[in-house]
Amino acid sequence: MRIRAALAVPAVSAATAVLLLTAPQSQAATGPSRPAGCTEKALSMRARAAAGDPTVVRVSITNHGARACVVDRVPTVTFGNLDGAALPTPAGGAGAYRLAPGQSAYADIRTIGDPADPEARRVDAVTVAASTAHWGRSFTAGRLGTGKRVLVWEPVTTWWRPSAAAADRAIGLSRG
């Protein structure tokens, strides 16, 4: 049997303990205020295939709420009835992205590296959500401008970026 080591508990100074005990509960428990998560109805979302490149979908979200709010740093992108989601590029996308009232954010999705790849799957729609807590919005292949189907194999998505050009650069696409 292996013995577990005791967890180290950081020491708290007497002054810090007094401040925590005398602070209002809301401040002691939460610390500095952070914007709340964006509600799905406060956001609008658009998506369209990049001109001349149906393997890249450009997505934007806009906060139409009266207050700043946060979404996940990376959009959740799923494809028709396929299992899994697009992987973030760069990796390690956990975190939040803050949207001020009226502010937009942009991401690019590369659905497939090589459209001639024999492993390609074909789906009718792509669903994008700004947060894992949201249902997201589905865009049909026709609405995206990718033809009758969206080709998918090892898809990736950028983090939300402050401009469409920044999202294009993040995925290695020149603005067109």
C-alpha cells in the first residue's frame, strides 16, 4: 500500500485572515469582478466560406448586450453528425475571451487540408458555438457557400481574434 503525502496548505498571515473575515462575503468569495458569460441570445453569429477557398470558413460573433461578457477562447465547431470537434490552433485554447458591448470577434475554421483526400467526410452543416454552454448556430453547406456538402477531415479552428485579418493570419490564409 502506498502512503499519500499530506497536502501542503499555504500559510495565511494574520492580517490577510482578518481582511478575509471582515470583507463582505461577495468580495471574499469572488475577488475582483469578471464579466459574466455571454448569453446566447446576446450574441449574433455569421459564417461564410472564404472567397476562392471552400475549405476555410470565416466566423464572427458580436455582443449585442448592454454589458461586457465572456465567451470561450476557442469556438466549439462540430460537423453534421460526425463525432468530435475542430481542434484549436494553436493548441491550449482553454480560457475566456472578453467582448465589450457592440464588439465583434473572428475565427477561421479549416475543414480539410486536402479536398482530394480519400478520407474526407461530407456533411450538410457546420455548427458553431461561442461557449460550450451554448447550443450554437448551424450553417448549411449552401448558406456557407461550400456547395452541396462541407468536406471534413482533421478540422482546426483558430482562437477568437480581434479582426478577420488576424484570424486569417492565424490559420495561414492571406486575406482575399
